[in-house]
Amino acid sequence: MPELAEKSCVPCRGGVPALQGEELKRLEAQVPGWSVVDGHHLQREFKFPDFVSALEFVNQVGRIAEAEGHHPDILLSWGKAVITIYTHKVNGLTESDFILAAKISKVPQSRQ
């Protein structure tokens, strides 16, 4: 089975149920540092030594999101970026959310 980061996000057209239970736990285990919050979204905080480093990271995340056609919510502030991911059309999590999280985790500037 390919690693999540090697897969591509699949556009969601709605009408697909959000992941729940054991499937969420199985996928969460594959994206260390990310947390499933309320069974609804993934979230992770990345810390940096300054604003410019955090901004560079956010720009890289933006390029990944655009390439995948799957866009997270991003909170940028001095020394940190908080990324929140979920599939809006299903108002919950799909495999694509975990794929995007795995790709973001591979950005070299990310630090905890």
C-alpha cells in the first residue's frame, strides 16, 4: 500500500459519507503530529523562530494545496502556523484530508 504522501487528493463531489470510528484512527496513526478534532477535522500547529519562516512554510503549503486541488484553513501568526483540514462538501474527513496532511508534514521547514 502506498504511503499517504505518495497518493493524490481526489476531488469530492459531495454525497459521500465522512469517515468515522476505526477508519479515522487508522488514518490518524499515519500522520504523526496531526490530531483528529471532534471526528470532524485534522489540525496541527507548526512552530518557527520568526514570522518570515512561518510565512515561507505557509507559502509552500499553499503550493501543495493548489497542486492537489484541496485547500486547508491556515492561521499564520508570528512564529507559528496552524493548519486545519477537512472536506467542506461532506462537513467532515475523507482520505484526501489525510493525504494533504501527510504531504504538508513533508515540507522541510516544518518544526514542532
